Amino acid sequence: MSVIFLRSLGNYMLRLILLSLSVLHPNTVSSCELFGRFHMPSLFKQGDIMIGGIFPVFNKEISNTYTFEKEPPGVKCAGFDLRVFQWTQVMIFSIEEINKDPALLPNISLGYKILDSCASPTITLRAALTLAGRPEETESTLPCPPAISALIAESGSSQSLVVAGMLGPFQVPIVSYFSTCACLSNRLKYPSFFRTIPSDYFQAKALAALVKHFGWQWIGVIQSDNDYGHNGILAFSEEVKKFGVCIAFVGKVLRTYTMDKILNVVEMIKKSTVKVILAFAAEGDLYPLMKEVVKQNITGIQWIASEAWITASRPSTPEIYQAFGGALGFAVQKMAIPNLKPFLAGISPYKDPSAAFVRDFWEIMVGCRLVLPGEYIDAAATNVICKGNETLINFQNVFFNVTQLRETYNVHKAVYAIAHALHQLVFCQPAGEKPVTEHLQRVNFKNEFGDHIYFDKNGDPPASYDIINWQLNDGHVEHVTLGHFASDTNGDYKLSIQEEHIVWRTGNMVPTSVCSDVCPVGTRKAQIKGKPTCCFDCIPCADGTIANLTGAADCTPCPQEFWSNERKDQCIPKTVEFLTYHEPMGIAITVVSILGASLSLATIMVFFHYRETPVIKASNSELSCFLLFCLFLCFLCPLTFIGRPTVWTCMLRHTAFGVTFALCISCVLGKTIVVITAFKATVPGNKIARKFGPAQQRIIVFSCTLIQIVICILWLELKPPFPDMVFRYSNKKIVLECNTGSEAAFYAVLGYIAFLAITCLVLAFLARKLPDNFNEAKFITFSMLIFCTVWITFIPAYISSPGKFTVAVETFAILSSAFGLFICIFAPKCYIILIKPEKNTKRHVMGKN
């Protein structure tokens, strides 16, 4: 806005204040001094109560001079708008209809004065000042009377802001028929502003609901570069953010913009990947862009329209349809006004040749221009001069279609709302008690069409829209109603739409508009730095996590017992691992275990069969057979380590191992003591050896085993082993193993066995100098060395082995140590008994050649 405009605006404000003081305090001002006049064309009719009207009959200001002089300011406007001219005629029609109504305002005539704003806030301000000033017909010696009681204005929100800001403080009611900016609902700033069209607050909700309904996530926005566009897109953006919708770009248009700015917006559209664009702009602002889009053949875009242009007649042409066909938008509900068509058909410049705007209307409609007496005639234009016999009767034009009135019907409602407020003021209370504004706030009635007319606390009507779709029929663009939207003050809304009848610009299918395709199952969104949230990459879910829905923001971890499949869209049970009889390792352990047990039984049978031979007698047959039975049990212990662990098998495998090996080593310890005492008995005077008989041997075996049994009982009572699922070895497997419950108890069992083994080793080492032919202590020493070596290497291998290999290591240690005892102690005896029977003599056993 230029400095000149701001300075002139300040001058207008000062003069308006002085004028208003003269109106509000007529006793203090004896007469009005006229500073100057705005010579503006007007439609005028005197009445008892005057109603003003401001309409953008021409939609573009082409020249102006911001002065306030005695001479008329130089103002020229272009772009005659038939639709707006129809609005002016509906205002006149409604006022005349009210004047004929004997019940609404009896004995009171309504007058009007209608001015053009050229769709310019500046000229709108001039018009408002003109209407607020005293009539020119009033003598200057009289006090200044108020010119109008109410004002119907304006179509553009920027123009309405100017009018509401000027006249609001003086309680002059303004009723707009097409200004939708939500900012005008501010009652503190604009206390006297009302409107018969819903606020953009509700239109933003409707547009956001439409975008959500069709799943559009990536859209572009074109807005008018004024209050209407700014506030509308602000409200829309806040609504669609709730649904995760992103706005790719915001282009700005205005009817006064240069072509360079329009081309910049076109380039913005061409470079973008959006397939859906919302145009929240007035018809006059958007039309230059629409023509350029058609010119550059930009197609394949689904356009969403605001109510400002979706039903406008100027862009509704087959030419514009090439790029904007199938547009969807919202419009106020349509209505028919009876008797309006004859009134419109009766418009003629011959009735009043000086009537404003009528000659322009006639020239566009009929195609000729009425020449007034004395008016200069261009010789080149004589062929379009009216003959005087032209008529509009039976004339076919959308101007005369009064069955689908939308914004036009809003003008009709505005006039009747003011009339009802005046009725309350004049007939329902003492005159002058309350201003017209307060009565307008309380207007609540149903008109002859059943339409409920009232205003909420912000001066807004109830929100209700039709959903409009541009369709081509017989070469004509039709605005087809395919649904409805209604919202209440609580924010609840209802959207109903006939999708099957929509004509889409992109074909028969609902268009899609996304910055990034929806992430498939098994992937998640990864935000791209510096881009809106709708633009993302799709990253595969990590192992152990899944995304079983498309468009997942995050991957969901699988439960501990499950793992993700290859597609990462389903959690599948992990593989359960334990040592089984069917795998090679289990088969090998089973075979070796059974082999050892069989050899033990076979050896027992051999010892039983040859029990009377010197070798068997010399080796203490009772302890030998008992030791073989213990080894038989030791060989069977590994079988408890195979198969799915259970509570009983876990308790059995460790305690059975501990007790049988303690019993086994106790027997070896007894044999060691027997060997030592047997050869010590040859020493004269040694009586201890003679007292060490079978009873003492049993006591040693029992007492040594009893200690281990006590340890195992305490272990089972306090913290017994239990089956456990181990997840640490592999992400894809669950290892079933027996948890020892108490590591201390487990190593106590091993420690006690180690203690017995070391004791045997020491005692056998002391007997190393006994006769060589039958030195059983030597074989016991070898067996204990093997036993200790196996179990010393077992501990680190046991700790470091993963999963079922831990079990394999333990069974290997059991079998190795058992075979070490069996081979070292019993193999030499079986060799003599079975292969060298000639050595199975007492003389050989005693070491005598």
C-alpha cells in the first residue's frame, strides 16, 4: 500500500469522524459543511428508511486519483460482471417486494442507494463514506441526518473489513452476502457485522473433510493475496494438519497482479508433483491464472474450489473446462425466488436511460449500446447502436435462470433480515430504545421457502453447503450437486457425497495425491530431512520387528518367543532348540551311552562267571561288581540330557549325575584303600589291615555317597534346577535347557566329586611301588588322571559352549570319565580272564614267577 493511499485514508477517517459527530450530536452542529463529493454512479430510490448497497459491479479498477476535491475524482472501472449486476437487481426486487407486503413494514417504505466498489477496498471505502454522509438532496442549512439505516455489503472480505471497520463503531449494521473471512466473526472489532453466507471457518472444515474423505495427503494451494485468501488458507491448514495432510506449495494470485507473477505460480504448479490443488481465491483473482493454465495445457490435476468461484459463470466455459473439468467444491445451498424472472426480464435502459449500470448490462446482453441525446457517436460503431425495439422477453441466458440461486439468494436473505430487524425496532418497542444492530442480532424467522434465517453470537448464519462438481453436458459446463455438508458450532459435521456420480479430471478412478507412496508392509516411514512429513522413505523393518499394516510409522517388536519372517510383516514362533534323539549328536550320545552300559553289564556277567578265579578274588569282587553297576548308571545318565527339558528331567539329570559319580568314585576310593591295605597286610605287626574288611568298605562307600546325597537334597529343596528358555544365543532360536537353579550347588556337587577323585589319585600314587604283576593302584591312578583331566577341561568348555552344545559337552565329560574308569580298571582284568587265562593264577597275581 502506497504512502499516498495511507495519507488519503487518514483524511477519509478524519472526515468520517466529523461527519459522524454531526450525526450523533445534531444539537451541537447547526449545519453541515460539505467537504466534497464522490461522484459515483448509483441506483437510487427514496424511501422512509434507506438501505445502502455496495456491489463489485465492475471487477477491476483501471485508473484512480486519491483526492478529495470539489471536482469529481478520476475513477474508471472495467470488467462488467453480470452475476453481480443480478445481485443488485435482487436487492431492488426484494425491497420492492417488502414494500408491497402489508404485514412486514406497513406504512413504511424502504429506499435504497446502490454503489459500485470495483472490487477495490479503496473505492469500497469511498462508497461507504458516500452512503454514510447526508443525501445530496438535503439542504445544507439543516442538521445532517443519517443517510442509511443499514448497509448490504460487500462480496470481498477485504472490502467488508474496510466497511465494517469504518461503520462498526457507529452501530451501523452491515450485512454481507459473500464475505466469508473468519476474521469478520470478531465481535470486538466488528460489532455490527452480519452475513448470510457461512464463515470460512466452516468452509475450511468442509474442504478439510473432503480432502480427508478421499485420502489426499499431498496437495497444493492457490490463494487470493488478500484477507479472504490468507485467513481461509490459515484455517484450512490448521484443519488438514489434524489429518496428516501436507501442503506442497502456496501460490498467490490477485486480479491486479502482473503476468510475471501469474507465470511464477504456473511454474510452481508445473514443477510440483501434486495431483490435487485447492484454489481458495475469488473468481476475479483466479481467472487470469485459469486462462494461463489452459493456455499451457496443464492437465491431469484435480482442482478443489472454494465457494467464491465454483459456481461462477465466467470460468464455467468449455475452454476453461479443458484444464479444470471435474473440479470439486462447496457452494451455499441453492434456492429459487418466485417472480424474479419477470422482474429481470423487465430491465431496460429505455425506462430510465440514466440508470447506473443498465446501459452496460444492455450492451453485453443485447449486443447494442443505447445512445443518449447529445452523446458523441463514433462513426465506426454505428452498427451496434440500439434501434429502440430490443427486448429481453424470452431471452435465453444464465442471467435469467432463477431456479438455482446461491449467492444471489444470500442478497435476498440479507434484505429480509434487515426488514425483520426494522419491524422489531418500529413495532415491538418504543422507538429509539435499541439500535438496529441489536434487533438484527435477534432476527430469527422462517421465510416463505422454509429457510430458517438467524445469526449466531458472531453474526454468522448456520453452516450448510452443497458439494458441486463441474461436468460437461452438451457443450455446457454444469454445476452438478452431488452431496451436502453441514456443521454446527460444536465442530461436529456431516459429509455425504455421491462418489459414483463424480466426474474426475483424471478419469473414472479417484485421483491419488501423495508425496511418497504408502510404505508397504514390512517397512516403516523415515522422514526426509528438510521436507514435509508427507515426504518420506520406506525403510525395511529391523530383524525382530514387523509392520503388518501399510503406511506404518514405526515397526512393532515381536514378542520374545517370536521372530519376524523374511517379509517383516508377521511374527512367527522362534525355532525351539534342544538336544534330540533324532539329530546326529543325540544319536551318537545315545549309542555311546548304551554301548558303555552294555559293556558294564557284560563285564558284570564276566566277573560273576569267573568269580572263583584268582584275578576276581584279588580285585575284591564285591566292590568291583558294585563299581560296575555304578558305571552302568553313569553311562545311562547322558540319556536324561536328551529330549525336551522338563521339571523332572532337569532335577534328575543333575542329581543322578552327582550321586552316581560320587558313588562310583567312592567305590574306587574303597578299592584303592583295599589294595593298599592288602599289600600292607604282609608287613609283620600290622593289625589295621586285618580289621579293614567288607563291612568297613561298605561304610566308606556309603558315607562318602551320603554326603553327596545330602548336598543334592539341599539343592532340590532350596533352589532346584528347572527348564528354562534361553534367548541370548540366537535371535531366531529359543534354546531349551535346564537351568541349574543354584550355580553354587552345581559346583558344590562337582567339587565334591573332584575331592573324592583327588583323594583316590593321591592314595593310588602312594601305592605305586607295589608288585607290578597286579598293581591295581597303578590302573586306578591312570583312571583318576583321566577323570580329573576330563573334568578340568569340562568347566571352561561348559561355560563357553552355546545352546545345546552345553549339554553335549556335559554328556561328553560324563561318558569320557566313565569310559576312563571302565577301561583303566576293568580292561586289564578282562584281558587276563578272557584272552590270557594262563595268567589267571594265584602265583601270577602274587607276582611270583
